[in-house]
Amino acid sequence: MIYLNDKNVHELNVDWNNNVQVIADATGCLSSKDMAQPIKPYLRYGDATNRIIAMPAFVGGNINKAGIKWIASFPNNINKGIARAHSVITLNEAETGIPVGVINSGAISAIRTASVSGFIMKAFIEQRKNQNLKIGIIGFGPIGRTHLKMCHALLGEHIERVLLYDLKGVDRNFIDEDLNKKVTVVSSWEEAYSDADIFITCTVSKDRYIDKQPKAGSLHLNVSLRDYKSDVFPWFSKAMIVDDWDEVCRENTDIEMFHKTNQLQREDVVQIHDLLTEDYFASLDKDQAIMFNPMGMAIFDIAMANNFLKLALQRKVGVLLED
């Protein structure tokens, strides 16, 4: 069995096109039902803001692995100088159940999250043929920083400007040197939002605050899930995408709020696997704003962990644990 930590994951380098393809492969398994993924339970005790989530899954196809991610989210850790989230993924052979890898790395979760966003973003860009893109990112912690790297890698010279906002400020040391000149740190979320062609929420906000009309034809990657007020629903109601309705319509997400307040139903949304078979973005009016709401699917974590495990074996990275 191979053990990998954050340092090992960073040693392997991140190929964003390959990572997006991993998500596409796992989405194909979702579409063909060559997968198994129970609804994930939330373990809570003591402080109700804390949670530990179990995410088991099997993914077939060329991935063919089972496993589980065990991810803890303790928001007040930030006040103690330690990371909010910590996760461990265990991978098992699909045929025998033998454990073959353990990855103790928050980086894998951030890479998976940004790769799912990249999968949606690439499909959007391929249809819209956008040039001179303006990107807005709210929240510049590990998830926001990883999304910026993903956007830089996938969009490159098509990026005209990036607008970053974080309540606690933005550390430019986390911005790639050749992108820095295109990045503007703004003083409000509105500045990052109002003219963004692609807008990404990467916050840990306790209260919803986005209540303004989006830019016509913009794509909104609602990664943090709890930032949009119900006021915005009419602008997005005809173009709402989710990864999995049963997962995302709970736990006080914006989708659950839209469901309760605006009567959004399962049949009103497009699920991520539908994007493989439908020319969805081309079917929309060019001025229609689009919102993607990803709760986070275990099949994507298992697929991404398997990808990095294969890279580690090829490059002899990590620690071999004897039985």
C-alpha cells in the first residue's frame, strides 16, 4: 500500500487538462451507472458548526476503484492557525477490496473541487468561444487559490483580467508570477461580481450576501454553496446545474433554499452527467446567466485519488507501507 501526503501530491505536479479528463471519465461512469455512491452522512458533535463527512464510492470504467474520503471541516480552526479542512482518502481494489493507497492530503480535495469546476468551465468556453475573459473569485483560501491556478492553466491567454476579493485580504505570493499583472485585488465582492464572465465563490460565509443581477451570459461556479440570496433566483432559474440533486438539496445550501423559497424542483435542474450527452450550453440564450452548484461527489474524489496514486507509482513518490 502506498501512502501519500500533501508534500508528495505537490511533488507530482498538477496537469489540469488531465485532471479535468479524470472528472470527465468519472462523469461517464455516472451517466452509465457504472458506479455506486450512497448519500454521505454528516457526523456532528459538540460545536454544531463542525462536521466530519464520510464519502464512500465505487467508480468503474478505466478507474475501477472503490474507496472512501473522510473529511473534517472545523471552521474555527482558522482562529487557531490551522487549516479548516482535513481529509484522508483510502483506495481499495474493486475486485478484492484490498487497500492499495492512503492519501492524507487536503490538496487532493482542492484539486478535485477545482477540476470539477474546470470540467464545467471548459464545456462553457467551448460553446461560447469567449475571448478576453474577466474572472471574479471571492475567497482566496486553499480552494480559491487552487481555482485561480486551474483557470490560469486552462484559459491562459484568454484571461483579460482577474478580480480577487477576500475579507481577510489577498496574499499575492500565491499568484503565479506570469498571471500577477492581470490580477486586481478589489475591496468588495460587488467589484469582483458585476463584470465577471466567470464568477467563483470559494468562501466559508455563514450568511448569504449576493443579491445583485449577474452579468449577461456569465457562468457562476457556486463552489461554497451558501453565498447567493433567493433574490437572484429569477436570473438563474432557466440555467441551474448541479452535480447531484439528492446530495445538494440539503444542508442549507443555496439549492435547498431555492427549493424551499422559489419552488425549484429536481426536474428544473440539469445534472452534471447530462452535459456529456446534451449540447446544453449551445441551447441557452447567449445572455442567460448560468449557475453550477456542486455539493461534491465521492466518485470524483476516488477517481482523482486513483489518478495521483498511479502517478506516484510511476514516479516512485510516497511511502510504501508493508502489510
